[in-house]
Amino acid sequence: MRRLPWLLLPAVALAADLGSKAWILRTLAEGESMPIIRGFFYLTLGFNRGAIFGSLTWLPAQARYIIFALAGLAALFYFGRLFLAKETSGWERVALGLILGGALGNGVDRILRGAVVDFLDFVFGTWHYWTFNLADSFILVGAILYGVRMLMAPKPEHRTTEN
């Protein structure tokens, strides 16, 4: 199986993420919200300077930069190696391609802006979910697909040898 064409998947995910962020940055000011489905779905521009769900914002900016740079490089190396491995199945490549595209999208944000651009904003009754972006969605869907694939993979047989 040729691996080079598979590189289109993370590239398309990255382009979709960066394109959506460029559009929202031209459309809304920070904190501004645009209703799409009132009472349920809004576009609300925000910047996440921390990690997942805004964690680690208490750290100094330089410490966050170092942590995110090291974690990002480790993730790109680990998932990139799996993505390009000859024995990786098509479903695993789809999952890993989504994870890589999303990770690259949020990484580009951190490099260019020092924060991740978030804008997808859902409300369920009185509960308000965290604002997120396409990169986060790609990472989540990729992780779910990869997890399901791992659960469905045939289990290796364990043989015992007796003397």
C-alpha cells in the first residue's frame, strides 16, 4: 500500500482547521457570538492559552510554550511514526491522519498566536459545553476510531511452552 497519498488526509484536516479559524478571526471579535441554532449552537470566538479545557493557564507563558512544544513534538513523532508504518491498516491510518491534522492545526495556532482559536460553542439546556474547534473535533474522532479499531483487532494468542 502506498503511504504518500495518505498524507492528504492530515493535510486536508489541517487546511480545514486553519481555514475555519481564519474565517472566524475575520468574522468575529474575541468574545463575540453568532447564533446558528439559538439555544443550542453558536459561533463564539475565544482563545485557549492553556491545554485541554483551559488547564495549565496558571503557568507562565514561557513554561506553557515549552510544555506544549515538547508534548506536540512527542505526539507528532509518535503518531506520525504509526501513521507511516507499513503495517498500519487503512482504518488506523484514517484515525491517525485525523489526529495528526488536528494536532498540527492546534500547534500552528500556538506558534502563531500563543493560543488556540476556539469557536464552536454548544449549549444543552442549562449546561454550557467548552468552546472548541475543528482540530479538537478531528483529534476526538480520530481517537475514538483508533480506540474502536484497537478493541476490534484480533487478540494475539498467548502460547505457553512446557519443558
